[in-house]
Amino acid sequence: MFDVLFLLGVALMAVKLVVVLLNKLIGWDIALAGGAFLWNFGPLILMVVSGIGAGILQEKYKKD
């Protein structure tokens, strides 16, 4: 589950970077739905939370 959240964060970041590059380089005016907070901090929050969660589960179920 945490891997899926991490990949979702990576996908959101990739979409944002592509849209920003298209807006800057080609001159398109593509607006991202959901507001700036979602697109600026959403991927970061998803990746950090999933990394912490995966680390906790790894330590909990670590085999000796």
C-alpha cells in the first residue's frame, strides 16, 4: 500500500512538471485543477508519509 502511495506521489509530481514545462516552453495555458497547495505539497506529503510508513512496517516485520 505504501508503495502505491509513493508511486502516486511520483506520478503527481511528473504531471505537474510536464504541465509547467509545457506552459513555459510552448506557451500553453494549462491550469491544474485542485489548487496550488495540492500540486505543490501533495506529492511531497504522499512520498514522505509512504516512506515513513514503509520504514515502520519494515522494522516491525523485520526477520532476524
